[in-house]
Amino acid sequence: MTSTSDLVEASELALPTWAQLVFLLCAVGFILALKGLSGPRTARVGNLIGAGAAVVACALPFFYADLQNVVWILLAIAVGTAIGTVGAQRVQMTQMPQLVALFNGVGGGAAALVALLELQHFTERGAEVPVAYLVATGFTVLVGSVSFAGSVVTFAKLQELMTSRPVVFPGLPFAFGGAFVAALVVAGVIVGEPVMWAGVVLGVLGLVVGVLLVLPVGGADVPIVISLLNAFTGLTVAAGGYVLQNTVLLVAGTLVGASGTFLTLLMAGAMGRSVPNILFGALKGGSTLGAGEASDRPVRSVGPADVAILLAYAERVIVVPGYGLAVAQAQHTLRELVDLLVARGVRVDYAIHPVAGRMPGHMNVLLAEAQVPYEQLVEMDDINSEFKQTDVVLVVGANDVVNPAARTTPSAPIYGMPILDVDQARQVVFMKRSMRPGFAGIENELLFDPRTTLLFGDAKDSMGKLLAAVKGL
């Protein structure tokens, strides 16, 4: 009887040397792409390199392999290309996190389906299958299903198709634990004997685990969970590459898994939280709670003309952009305002918090879209020491990342999160639509500080009036 290892060796021999070399170059391209994506200046080139390597890797089997169902394969590629093209053109920058969540979920689901097909092949061949292959197959089905279901829930939370608050119910920990243990038992069945029914049950249990894993996560923590699920998807792709003996999948999946893991840890560190606390904090009341009620406490509000005078006659101004800026699509008007202030001799920088917006780099990409010079974007650790010497801080659509409660209130859900030290500036101007708090669901005491003034209204409309007022001085 032919073993799986014999089949693998035959497959490797069937792969021409030139094809192996091209696959190797594609893997190198993925590594170079990841390196390029590590910096704003090289991100565009890195993205193109990665996309090009992926296209070559997908097209290569058509030139050396005896493929079956070619029509269906080409049809699937055409449909995917059409959806991707329309999505790239129509999805707004504010919706990028949701798009990333969907892409991530599709990747995890695809890996799980491929693993199920391989499990079916194992049962049809009737050959002795190495234990390592069965372990990798079970892992891919389970984790891929978790990633798919969890990503769908994160999409629904960010798209406001469901509440962004943690969803908890009595017995949730027991339901999650029971589903997870049952999934491990069924995975053990697959390792003992590759049977298709066990693979299907494992996939269903993975979907249940994925939903129950993400439901208790609050809106402010969803981007971190997206990064974690992205790492899960990468690991499933790598495991699938091992089963299929595909070097490109193995390398690409490992890169995604490793980078997603590091990104998750960095984001959690930027919020002063641990990953277990983010995932399960709501079960004991410790997670972020989503949007809360608007405050009716009195604040000092001003009009665009007053803010224009503060900015135009300041020597040092720092702009703190947040998700509200992205929602209002006010980045272009903001850039015009900053350019006008710089022309008047004002020194202006943008203070970028690691988790401003809905995902890492969100603000950088948003401002780059508005042609903001990269030199004006300063990371939190580099700019915090300058707030004490700053005349005016203009906060546009940000809240939790400048909330002093992260330093002063142990009971606050954001306590321990590193923040921008805006409260140390001489004057602070908040541009807000309303007095509703940020995703953490708590008031920002800085709004009621005597040094703080508020400019209410839609950020784009208010920014336009502010720009006109500065021009009129």
C-alpha cells in the first residue's frame, strides 16, 4: 500500500526545478514585502512586491501541473478579482479595519476548507497517514474555523451591525470552555483515524469557539482581536502548506502568523493590557465597554474665530488626530490648515498614538492620503516630552488616547494604557461632534479642565470654518 510520504515524494519529484526556484523567489518576495511594510516610505513598494509575488505563485501551477477543474478555478479567480477591485475602489479609509477583518476571515475559512478536502483525500486513499499530517490537518480545520467566525463577529461590531459593547450571558465561560474541550477531543479522533465526519464536526465546533471568543470583546479592543485572528489565519495557512508540501504557503503563513503575533502584543502593550484581559476581561468587568452616555456637565465652548486666533498666534502647535477625523473625512482640510499655520511661522506636528483610529497605522495612512509630509508625523514616545512646551494642542476626533484617566483612575477600563500627555499643554482645543465619550465608555476629565475649550460640530465642517477664519486674520 502506498503511504502518504511516498505520495509527497512523488509530488516533489514532479515539481520541476525551475518551478521550485520561482516559488523560492516568491517566498523571498513575501519577506521583502513585509520588510517594506515596516515603514511608511517603503510601504507602497513593499505592498506591490508582495502582491506581485502572490500573483506569480498563484499562476505558476498552470504552467507545470496537470490541473483539473480549470474552468472552475478560473471562474473563482475572476469572481475574486472582481470583488477585490470593487472593494478597493469603494471602501472608505474609515472602513479599512472591517475590510481587513473580512479578508482575514476569508483566509481562515479557505484554509479550513482546504484541510477538510485533504482529510477527505486521506480517507479515500486508505493509506497510512503520518501523525504529523493529521495533527496539522486538525489544527488547520479548528483554528481556521475559529478565525473565520471570529472575524465575522469583529466585522459586525466595527460595521455597527451589532453592538460594540461586550456581549456576555450567564454560562458563557462554561459554553466556551465546553466547546473548546469538545473540539480538542474531536481533533484527537482525527489524529487517531482520519474520518470525514470528525472533520465536519471539528469545523462546526471551531465556528462556535470563534463566535464565543469574540462576543465578550468591547469595541475599543476589536482591532487587537483582528490582529490576533490574523495571526491565527497565518498559522493555519502555514499548517496547510505543511500538509500540501507547498513551500510558498508555509513561508507566507509563517510570516503572517509571526507578524500578527508581534503586532497583537505591541498593540496590547500600547493599551497597557494583556491579551487574556482583552479577550476575557469583560467576564469579570474589566474590558472596555463600548460607547457610553453623553455627559451633561458644563464645558467651555468657543467658535471657529476664537480657535483661529489661538492657533495663528501660537509658536508651537500639536495636532492629535483620531477616528473622528477619519469618519468626517476632514484630513485634507486639516492639512490645508496646518500648511497655512506653518506658512505663518507656527511649528506644527501631528502626534500619533499607536492605536489611534481602528488599527495600527490608520492615522498614518489617512494623513498620507492627504499628502501630509511624513516628517510632521511624530510617534507618541517621541512627542510626549514636548507637550509641556506646547502653546496649543488641537485634538481632532480623539478621546481615549488623551484621557488622563489612563494614569489617574485605577478603576477605569483604560487604566495603564500609555496616552499622549495632552493635559500638560498650555491650551487644549477639542473638536467634537458631541459630549459622548470614546469607545472606553468613560468621561474624559480633560474636557472639563479650565485650560480646555471645545469646538462642537462635524469635524469637516468645523475644520472648514476654522481654515477660513485663519485665512481672514
